[in-house]
Amino acid sequence: MAEKAEGIPLVLKLEDWPEADRTLLDRLTAKGDIFDDPGPYCDWSRGTRRLRLQGYGQWLSYLARCHAGELHLEPVERIRKDTVAGFIAECDARLKPRSTYNLATSILVIALGAAPGLDWSWLARVQRRLRARLDNETLAQAPAISAGGVFNLALERMRKVERDHALTDLRRAIRFRQALMIAFLIARPVRRRALLAMKIGLHLRETSEGFRLHFPADDMKDRRNHDFPFPPRLIAPMRWYLGMHRPALLGGKTSDHLWIGQYGNPITPDGLSRELPKVTQRILGVELRTHAFRHIVATSIAEVDPEHVGIIRDILGHATLTTSTKHYNRARQIDACNALQRVVRGLAST
């Protein structure tokens, strides 16, 4: 492949970007002060920044490999129909449509921020057409388990853990916390970053009736504050976790983080990524990661209560109804297949 022969990676790291592009990024993401206005992307979250830098880094890698003579140009001067067309063709040859769409979006975002006065309508059309290729088939298939099924199995797991007197206090605390996290994730399917950021007193707030949940805008992808009621059936398990199992997990350490691992420290993203699939396989019979819980919830709502499919947006923290519509469309397709099967069974019996 060209990138190996020339020794140029598929993604240029920030320190390897041309100086003009690094300067542009600094301007676009500047926080501003009393003398200078903030950049248009000053409020990018860590996740958004990482996504855009990776996308733009792939764009710069393509230019370095295929249009090296143009790297001395200003960043916006390189964004032309011919160069973008070549980049997309290369992406299509090695990536899924979703990835190509994300990469084109990164270029569009940078172009709009760098030169908002220029006509980028052609690039916006390209991005929309790439988006149109993402039909319902690109939506990850939800596991064959309902939200209610996950919740009930997690509750039963907590009850079994409490009845198992062969467990040590630490092992019981670990297993109880694991089941409680699963029940919480299906009842309030927040993203991994928000889940692991949860702190007692900030995100989990005690009330006279139990608890309530508050997620500041900084912890949410849509950059909005979110306040949720706490799941009523989890009030007692959460109190038991906070009073009995969390102190056992801390083992004398102190932390205001809600979710504590077996070594007394807050659970890390890597730790959760390793643990959750194994635990869900053991409890639910299927490996799940945090995002799968969101798919299960959205699919369950769309299939069980399609008239209120719009609540998916508010529950999952989406800015638009696009994902809600996808799940609704898929639920209708499932419904149609089930209806067809009923007809087939009826014909077979005649």
C-alpha cells in the first residue's frame, strides 16, 4: 500500500501536521480572553476533538501521500472538489460508509470554521449524500433481549449475590456492583463517559424520597444539562450499595466517584471495557458494551410503544430525532416480517 511504501501513516498525528494546520486548529479551538474572541469550536468536548483531529489527520495523510506538492498551500486552498473526491474514493475502498461520512464531516467542519465566508455548499452536498447512504442497515442490530429482560435479570442477580453466603465480602461487593451497573445502564442508558464520571453529590443526589440524577453539560455529548428521576426499583439496591458494598470496595480509600472497582479505585474506561462484556455474558447470556444498552432501549421503545418513539431522543441525549426514526423504521420492518410469518403459518395450515 502507498502509505506503507512511503512511510506515511494513515493518520497524521497533530505534531506532524503542517504548521498552518496546527495554527488553524489553535484558532478554531481558542478559549478566548478579554482581548480575543473565542474560536467557533472552543466548546468541543474531548470526544469531539479527538474525532475531528483523527478525521482531519487522515485528510492530511491523504494529501501528503497523493498531493504532497500542495501542503505548502493554506488549508482551505487544498479543500477542492478534485482532492475531496480522491480522498473519498480512497476511504470507500478501505472503510465502511459510516467512517467515510465521519471523515467528510470533519473536513466540512474545519472548512466552515476556517472560512465561513466561502461557498462550501458543494462540500455540504457531498456530506449529505454520504449521509444518505447510511440507511437503516447501518444501525447496529440490537441484541435479542429486551430492556425489561435485562433489568429483571440484573435485579435477580443482585438478589442471588446477597443470598450466596459462600462469597467473601469483597467478592459479593464486586458482583453486586456489576449487576447494579447493568440495571442502571438499561434504566438510564447514559454514555460510558457520563457513567464513569458519576460522583456522589454531583450526579447522584440524595432526596427525601431516594435519589435524583443530574448530568452537567460537560459530561454529555449534546452539551446540555440533563436531569432524570432515579429508577424507583433501584433506590433500595443503590442505598445498599452505598452503605455496604461501596465501602467494602474502597477498602479504606476515599473517593467521591460512584462506581468503584475491586482495587478500591474509580472504574476506568479500559477497566469497564474489559469487565462489562464478560459480566453481561455471565448474567444475560450475551456480551454487551455500554452503547449496546442504548440500542436495546431504543429498539424496545420503538417496538413496544411506537407512538412515543420521540422520547428516545430525550432519554438517549440525541440532538435530533434521526436515531429515533431509524429505530422506529426498523421496528416497523420487524412488525411487517412477523405479520408475514403469521400469514405464512395460516396458509400452511389450510
